[in-house]
Amino acid sequence: MHTGGEMFSALRSRASNGCRRPPRTLRPALAAAIGILLTSCTTAGSADTHAAATTPVPVGPGSGSGGRVYVTNQQDNTLSVIDARTYKVVATVKAGKAPEGVAVTPDGRHVYIANNGSAQVSVLDTRTNKITTTVPVEKSPTGVGLSPDGRSLYVANGGSNTVSVIDTGTNRVAARIPVGKSPVSVTFSRDGSTAYVANSGSGSLSVINTRTRQVTGNLAAGHSPVGVAITPDGKSAYVADEVAARVLAVGTRTRKATAVPVGEGPFDVAIGPDGKSVYAAVLGPGQVSVIDTGNNRVSSTISVGPTGTDPFNIEVTRQAVYVTEQAAGTLTVIDPKSNKVVATVTVGASPYGVAVG
């Protein structure tokens, strides 16, 4: 979203705005600092050909059965489908307007895409790479999270301060949950009993009991929380506090927070499979910061491009770390064993979300 001091003064609207703009002009909004802007925008046409930008060094397929990586491209209104073994784009699918969050069902059969600009969620059949249905939600759907059992999709509606709960068996909205201001992302505890929603406009995490579908409390989460990830034991929530240039480790029971400086513009976080590391996509310096959960310090940094590439969202499997780079129009692949970049894949314009299945 931004890469220097000037970018932090520009408008950015990940949580609030269906618009996506040409890289390095307008950036996703700091909702906590400047509020939500609900506007409309013109998106570019979809690209027809995409290829690996570097020679891939395969690290194996992703965690799902299909070995596919899915990337939403905001300005193209498309979804790139990438072979996780070869790092080549095998399909480009037309989605709704300004697609953002994306999630794959545990069986790898369906992909859910939040279309920020058209207030709906598209459902992709991965066998045919075709959109089979769309589900209307509320204003500016941004982040999505699938429950561990795959039965419920939680959609953070940044423009209505709500979460829509979609029953994946019927593809209908089963519940509407009011949360904080400008919700951006959703994640779950490992057992699926609790969902956590990052509210960038109110500096909080809404804690939802997934059985009752009620908010049971709120955790203070800095100035502008965007990405959030929960450790396997459920004791800590790691939150990308974008404005404050830090990741917060928040005790889900103690409510105590430890700040980990990571550089300007941390936007998303993901827990490593063993729970010992947290990977943070940091926009300003164009890097991924790796945090040791044992001492809550940065143990290493991985450059994913020069200033201006805008590493944005991040997904981690046992085989690879995947990072979308909004301004560069690429997906970077990192080998988690060596923390080295092994491939860069050209996708569409302004890539946003990434999911593996």
C-alpha cells in the first residue's frame, strides 16, 4: 500500500473502500486515522497472460488437496489460479468488483471471494474454475475467514461494521453480527469455537463465540489493527498495527500486549505451522519480518523487493510462505526452511488476498 513517508499521508482504504487504484498513487485507507471513504472506482480490464517472473525452485504444493494458490486482483476484478508446484498461472477467472479477501474450503473444492466493490461473495468451483454462485452481503466486504470445519464463512464488511456469516452448505447468509468500526479481517481459534475480527477503525479485536454468534468481548489492539493471527494454543493474537509500525502480541486471556517493532506499514500476519514464528508483511521497507514467538522479537527479515513493491497479504503453509505485492503486481514465494525467495509470479493488477488449497 505504501512505501515511504509520502504514502502514509496518502488515502488508503483496504478496510473501507471498494476502490483500488493504480499502485503508488492512492493506497488502502488508514481507517483509524482518516475514517472510511465509501466511493466507486473504475477498474482496469483483466489481463490474459501471466507467467512466472523468475525461475521457480519448487518447494512443494500447498496445504490443500489441489495444490493451488489463489490470488485476488483488485483492479482487474479477477482471481489468479496458480499451480503451487510450478508457480505458473493456470487460469484467470473473472470475479466481482474489486475482489479482496479469499478463502479455500478444507476439501479444496470451493473458493470464496469477497468483492469489496459489489457487496457480494463469489463462490468458485475449483474443478471447473467457474463462479457458480454469488452471495449478497453488506457494504465493502473485505476479509474472509472459514471456520476450521469449513461450514461457516465469516465476512468482514468494512463499510457496515458487521460480519456476515455464510452457511457454506446453502451459500446463504445465516447471521449478521455487529462488530467494531471498519472490520478488516477474520480468523479463528484452532478448535473453531472463537472468531477474532480486526476492527481498524476502533483499534480493537471483536471476540465472537461461534456457537451463539455473539460478540463476547473486545481486546484492545493498537491504533489500526488490520491482519490478525492466533497461535495454535489460542493464548496469543498477533495483530498488524499498521499506523504504529508494529505487530502486537495480545494475550487472549490476559489482555496484555507486547509491541514488536517491524518497520513502517505492517499489514498482515500469519503464524508458522509450528507456532514458533510469525510472518509479517511490512509495506514500507518491502519485507517480511519473522517474529520469534518465544521472545517476541524479530529474528530475521526477508526482502521481497525494493521500496514500492508493497507486500500486502500473507499466507503460510508447511511448504511455502506466499506474499502478495500490490504495487508490483506479483506473488512472492518464500521457502520457510531457508527464508529465501524462491519465485516471483506475475499476477494481475493490484493483487490483494491469497489463499492456498
